[in-house]
Amino acid sequence: MIPPALQAFSSSALPVLDIAGTIVFAISGAIEAARARLTIVTFMFFAAITGVGGGTVRDLLIGAPVFWMHTSIPITACLLSAIAVWFTPARFWPARAVEWFDGLGIAAYGVFGSAKALAYGIPLIPAALMGIVSACMGGIFRDVLAGVPSIIIRPELYVTAVALASGAYVSLTALGLSTTIAADLAVLAGFSLRAAALIKGLGLPHYKR
């Protein structure tokens, strides 16, 4: 028998965030491959590992079936994203396109990861951390493969924006807000903070001792 929390999660609008996050992360991975002028096959690999990497780690940690092993939609979305980037001239991608698509991805995936963890009975604080894992690991895999400094150690706020999105969702739902409204507010908060960081260079103080 499916637990009520998991059944409610599956029937809600939240899984839309999963595919949305997968697509924008996959695009960021493909754009990174474009920057390195790699082959179409490598585009697809970068898109796939970035798109499903974080969710794979999340599912393994919370004891859920790995999401892309039971439906073809996520991987298909990654491959189509890679093809779309391949056929789009580089001049159409802004200089910081990876960062902007990644910003959308971390907000959506941070919320979805926390929601899925809660649905599987994970307590509030670990569930919020699962949102961070979901959102950050794909980008880490992408940057390691591309041989560039990881996006999480760049000076602008990054993990903090994910923590805001996932923490806001967990807190708002714990206070009794509907999952849809909580998700909308949390995604908006996380992406707004990341956007402000990209535009204004916002960052936390660095260790100086």
C-alpha cells in the first residue's frame, strides 16, 4: 500500500518541478559542452549527468527508486535539450547562460528534492538538506567533467540560495501552507536570491584569519 504522504506527493503538481529542473540543468550541461566545443555525444552525456545527477544521489539517500530508471521522460528530456543546444548558434546564448539556467534549476530542484524527501518520511532538517543535495550535485558533476572551478565555490551566493528555497518549502509546509503555494513561494525566493547574486555579485564574507 502506498503511504498517504507519498500518494499525495505523486498526485500533486510538484513532479512538474522535477522535469523543469531536469531540463534547465540539462541545458546548462549542454552549454558547458558547447563552450568546450565538444561532440554531440558529449553534449548528450553532459546534459544527462547534469540533469539527473543530483536526483540520483537524492533518491539513493532517501531510499526511493531512482527516478529516471522507471520512466524514459527525464533522460529523453536531457537528450532533447542537448540536441536543442547543439543546433542553436552560440551567439544566442548569453555569456552567463550556464549560471542563469543553473539558477533556475537549483531553485526548482531544491524545492522538489525537499518535497520528495518529506513524502518518503524524512524529517524536516534532513529533508531540507536533500533539497540542497538534489540541486547541487548535478552542477558539481558538470563542472568536474568540464574541468572548471565548481560553481559552488564561486564567490556569488549559490548554496545559500538553494538552502533558502528548500528551507522555505519545508518551513512553509510545516506551518500548514498548501504544497503548491509553498513551492511557488520557495522557488521564487531561491531564484530571486540567486539572480540578485548574479547581478550584484552578492556573496557571504570569506574567512580571513
